[in-house]
Amino acid sequence: MLSLPASQTALVLIDLQKGITGLPLAPTSGGEIVERSKKVAAHFRAAGALVILVNVAFAPDFADAVHGAVDHPVSLPDGFAPDWSELVDGLAEADDLLVTKRQWGAFYGTDLDLQLRRRGITTIVLGGIATNMGVESTARAAHEHGYNVVLAEDIMSTFTLEMQRFACEAIFPRLGRVTTSDAIMLDA
């Protein structure tokens, strides 16, 4: 078991939104990640810990998307469904903090760090989609910003089992502690 102080810990869930959770994922479907994440979020809220829900969104013309020269660019669709960037139904509650990003990671270009520091948060528990993209980018930045990082691998998924394994076995142990959500206890 991993014991964390509720008043200094936040659950940060990445990209649990309508346009992403329905993608083909491994090792766990988006629907199952959402259901597990709802339970974990309820546990955090009941303990008085902060829940932060991060989504990714872009302008209709993608002018605010990252436009770098890369070998394998992410292909942007001709357009998104109108609700593509909306969080899945039943996830958000009134006291949750909502953050919108325009790249993989949730720190750069957002007020996430400011909001965490103002609330005295020193530890973040991460989950979401995709493990090796949005979750990993956010974990790296959190580590670089000096936060304690806990990675709950049962509430994250990506596009292949190999990607999931590499992130959870090779990268995440260098950024924080890898565990499952049911092994996290929040102390008052």
C-alpha cells in the first residue's frame, strides 16, 4: 500500500474525453479506463483530495496545435465531431479542476503548475489515455517541476501492449512510483 496525504495529493486524469476514449486501445479499453477512473476519482473526492481532469482541444483550423518538423507527424483529421474534446459523461463534478491543453503534456501552456502550487499539492497521481503520450509527457514535466509522481497503471491505456509495457517498466520507474489505484491510501 502507498499512503499519501489527501491535502497534498491530486489525481490528474488525462484525455478521458469523447473523441479519445473510443479509440482502439491496449491493454484496456477506453470504456474500462473511464469506469475505473470514475471510481478512483470518487475515492479521492471522498478523502478531500483534488481531482483534475485534463482534456485536449484545438481551434477548428488547428492553428493552436503544435506544428513541428517531425519524422512521424500525427495526422490531424479534416475536422472533429462537435463533442470530440468534451470529457466523457459522468466524470466531472463541480469541485474538480478542469485544464485544457493543446499538446501532449498538461503542464506547458496551461495553469496546471500554478493551480497545484497554490493548493499546496506536492504529489500527483496520474492516469488516462494515452499512457506513452499524454500521461508520460505530463509525468515527465511533473517530475521536472519537482512533484512526487505516482503512476496508477490500471487507469491508463495506449495503442499497443508494447507501448504500455515500455512506459510502465522502463520510463515510469525513473519518474516516480508505479502502482495500481487500489494500492493508494489517502490519509486525512
